[in-house]
Amino acid sequence: MAHEVTATEVAARPTAVVAATTTWQEFPALWPGLLDEVWSCLRAAGISRGCRNVMLYRDGVPNVEVGVALDEPCPLTGRVTMSALPGGPVAMTVHRGSYAGLGAAHQAVAGWCAAHGREPAGPRWEVYGPHHEDPAEVWTEVYWLLRP
């Protein structure tokens, strides 16, 4: 699948997350439990839907934040804290299809940055569309923060 990459400006977006330091090898087994913690906290506050899942990769270690975009504040418990997706100039694409293809979306953004002389600032993130059983109906926004 070809990914169309565009440059745009985004506002910071509040999130409710659990932060962790991990390895790329451990991350696939770690993130579901972190996301479950966030959703358990939200359900306890009476929120059961309407929040898009997000994963923020702060750096290459990776230091990650897994959670949801939160449009309005709610009481947070345990390891769930308020954070935000960064605001500023970004390169972004929309990946359509199975999550297994997200790596190609990130590679497309990296390639676009190199081809256009834009330097990534470090943080990159994914904002997930609504869950669908059919992978053909799945879409995910991929963002890389750029240096001004």
C-alpha cells in the first residue's frame, strides 16, 4: 500500500495514558495491558466509548505512552495520568488496513522527511480509528513531529 504523506500543523491534544520504558521487542506484549489499564480507569469514571486509542513514542528507547485521546477531563486512578500528544509541525499519513502494516506507514513518513529535507523532532504517534473486525475497515493516523 502506498502512503500519501503530508505536512501540516497540529494542536496539542490531551490524553489519558500509562507511560512506560520498554524495548521494541517487548512492546508488542506490553501495550495491550497498558491500554487495558487506561480503559478500566475510564470505565470506572463512566466513560465506555468515544475516546480514540493513541500510542506516543517519545524517543527511540522507546519511552512510550499508551492510552486514549481525552476530550474532557475525568478522574484518573492508578498509573493512569494526563498527558498530551505534541502540537506543532508534523508529517503525517493515514494507514488503512491491518495494524501489521503500520511499520510501512512509519517508513513512508521517514522517507518523506528525508526526501523533503525535514528533520524529525523525535516524538511520533499513532491515533487509531474505531475498531473493526474487518481489517479492510481499519485506519490509523501516523504523525511525526518535525523540527521547525
